[in-house]
Amino acid sequence: MDDAQLKFKQKVLYASGEFSQFGIENLILLFMYWYLTKLVGFGSSVAGAVLVGGIIWDAISDPIMGWISDKYYLLLKGRHRFVLAGAVLSGILIGLMFTSHFWLYKNPFLYLLLYMALNTGLTIFGVPFM
């Protein structure tokens, strides 16, 4: 067996990380627009603006997180701490996002901030994971 080849357990763990990250992202893409228009009560243009704002923030934060991950790779002896922190943060924020119609005021800016925070959590998890 070649030393560079991954063991089956490592392949399964990496696949589970990919599944969780893209599962959340697909949930957001498929459900978030409906959630914002039907449950929260935003107009379609406001809901679209919230989603686009979050995606723009994601495009900005991905390279920044890549730089942070590379800079602290040797200091932290790997990227596992980023992946763990991003997983916990994403899990908390996905729950807050889809229960926010109970506790958050109907303010598009607050939903944008919450969506940007969720994208940041996914970035902290996903960029070092890649």
C-alpha cells in the first residue's frame, strides 16, 4: 500500500465533512427563499437581496479565511481547530436561521446579518477542510 493513499476511515470522514457542508448549503439554496417569503413575509425582491448579500459576503470571506488558515497552519499544528469551530458555529447558526421567524424582528438587515454569520461559519468549516 502506498503511503500517500488514504485509508478507508479517512475517506469516510472526509466524505462526511463534504456531505454536511454541501447539505447545509443546498438546504439554504432550496429552502431559504421560500422561508423568507412565506414564513417571514418579505417581498420577493427583499428576500433575493438578503440571499445575494450573503453570497457576496461569502465570496469576500472565502479568500480571507484561506489566508488565515494558511497563516496559522504551522502555529496551530493543522487546521482541525478551524474545522471544529466552523462546524459548531454552523450548527448553531443553521438552527437560529430557520427558527428566527419566532424571535427576530421582521427586519431584512437583521436577516442579512444572520445569513452572513451563517456563511462565515460555513467558510470557517469549509475552507480549511478543502
